[in-house]
Amino acid sequence: VIRTAYRDAFRQGKVGAFVDGNYWWEHSTPQRYLQGLSQALDGRCRLVQSVMAQPIHPSATVASGVEIRGPVYIGDGARIEEGAIVGPYAQIGARAVVRSGVHVQRSAVWPDVVVASPVEDA
């Protein structure tokens, strides 16, 4: 898009801008996405809804023996099974499942995903 549409629009004088002093982060690569996630979990950016105001959604199920290594966010209806380790810097999406004994760290698990083996930097 940058090489085609944006450059053409710029050359034609069709590019506009809005300057805003709020948080903005470009998420074009998995690495940049994870950097943005880390910033949100650390509270270094102001979001419409702070993920750290309630890092474990009330409808999430976290079994006994689970180790939470903050900062993390565990979403609506997510299920973390016994003996799993979540974090640091992990986002578990809505209705996602982290299987027993699995470690998820520095990763974003999308909604409805089942994690059955260790995940790191993903």
C-alpha cells in the first residue's frame, strides 16, 4: 500500500494529515505488533480501555496451579488450564485456551485459538 496507493496519492496532492498527541504505534510486522502489545501491557500508552485496569477478565477461567507472570491480559471467556504459565507479556484472546502445562510468553494469542505447546515471541 505504501509503495503504490500512498505514494500515488501524495504525488497527486491527495494526502492529508491529522496531528494528535495521543498514542500511536505502527504494527506492520509481528515484532512491532509485540512491541505495541508490550507498551499497552506496561501502561506506557493511553488506550480507550486500559487492559491493565482488569488484566484477567471476570469471565476467564484460570485453573489452580496456573502461574501468572505479569504483565498479562487474559480475555473474555479465555481458559487457562492447570499448570500453565502465562507471561510475562502475554495477551490471551477471548475464548482462547491455554492447555495444561503450556507456557505462553511475549506473545499474542488471538481469540478462539487453542495453545497446545509452548509459545514465545509469537
